[in-house]
Amino acid sequence: LLLDRNAISGTLPKEWSKLSNLQQMDLSSNPSLTGSIPDSWSTMKTLRYLDLSDTLTSGCVPAYITTLMECDLKNTNLTCCGRHFPQCLVNSGKCSGGTPYVPPPAPHTKDLSPVAIFFIVIFVLLFVGLIVLVLFARWKRALCFKDRLGNMSLLSSQKAVSYTHLRAHETP
């Protein structure tokens, strides 16, 4: 949502909380934009970038906005409240005291135990070995088939020579 320099006035709309998949919000350089960040915005769990610089927004940056990776709050009256807040707020100079919030690792990024890694490696090696074995068997079968065809053509040519030789010796 990029609405910077749009002469927006009034307070930050509570209804924007319905934009639950929003990742970027830039409302900067709207000097008539006032009010605080609504509590209803706590549903915006995917918000990564917030720029409210050069607005008349004020109040506390809620502790639930912990997903921010980048933010710009220059020339606002927003401050950090609470004990935990995103690192970008610390970098903005708006927060003092407390500790930066470090989000927990995503559930799908669990580390594998050494035993699990061992079994995965064994499984992969067995799978690759099976593929090599099947390919070797097919290659060997192809060689045998080719060898059989070569022997058949050799036998056929010998029979043809013998047949021609016999016909030559026939009495008319």
C-alpha cells in the first residue's frame, strides 16, 4: 500500500486491519495524517515495511508490530512503549530501554538432528545405488542382446554361404 505524498488527512483507519496479508505500507509525507496506530492493526501479521515519516502520527508503537523488518518514523511523535519492539524501531532512534524483539524461527525451519541427517544420507545412498544397479542391469542386458544379434547374423551368413556352396556342387 503505497500512499505517500497523497495529501491524506485524518487518522489512521482501523478498517485497514482487514488487509491481513499486507506486507508494505508507506504513508509518508502526508502532513495532515494524525492519530495513533490502531490496536486493530494487530491482525496485520505479514507487515514487513512501515513508513509513517513526515506525518502528525503520535502515541505508542504497539508491541504487537513485531514483524517489521524496515520502518521509518522520522518526524513523527510515535515512540516505543513496552519492553519488546522490532529492531528497526531501535534503529530509528524512537526507542530507548527495553530489548529488541527477536522473532522465533518459523516452524518450517526446524533443525534436523544428527540421527535424522544420518538416515536421510543412508536413504539417498541406497536410492542412488538402486538406480545405478537398475541402469547397470539394463546396460548388461542390452550388451547381451546385441551380442546375440551379432551371433545370429554370423550364423545366417554362414548358412547362406553353406547353402550357396551346396547349390554350386549340385549336378544339373
